[in-house]
Amino acid sequence: VAHVASQCQIDPNTETLRLGDAGHEGGNDYELLREGLSLSCERVSVDLATCWNFGASGSNQVDVTSTYLRGLSRHGSAFRLLPAALFGP
């Protein structure tokens, strides 16, 4: 993440969205999802400041990830994650 952010000249904690499935301590995505803007499609961290899962209860990882990606909307040179995509209108 730091390398890509450096190459793109963006802030890795506020301008990079990180996606993974195992953000809990000991999970294979823990280091990736423990800081910055991070979403999990399955297990989350106990830290309430990062690594959230907004997937519908009972959804599988593919469905949750697809929901996140469909929820991205281009705004100029950036993207935003639209709340309506996650929570409905």
C-alpha cells in the first residue's frame, strides 16, 4: 500500500481503500486492514476505527466484495463509496 500510494502521490491512510477477508488479529489480512480506510468481506478487527464489514448478514465473501466495488462512484479523479450501495436508499 505504501509503495502504490507513493507512486500515485496519495496518502495511504486517507486516499486508499483496502479490501480483505481476515482483518482479525492473527488473520492473513490483519496488517493490511489494521489502518487506513479498510473493509473486510468477512472477519473484522476489534479496533472500531478500522476494518469494518458492511456486508449483509449471511452474505458470502464474493457478494460482499462485489457490493463494495459496485458502491464505488467516480468523483473527479477520485472514487467515493456511496452509503446507499451498502445500506439501501
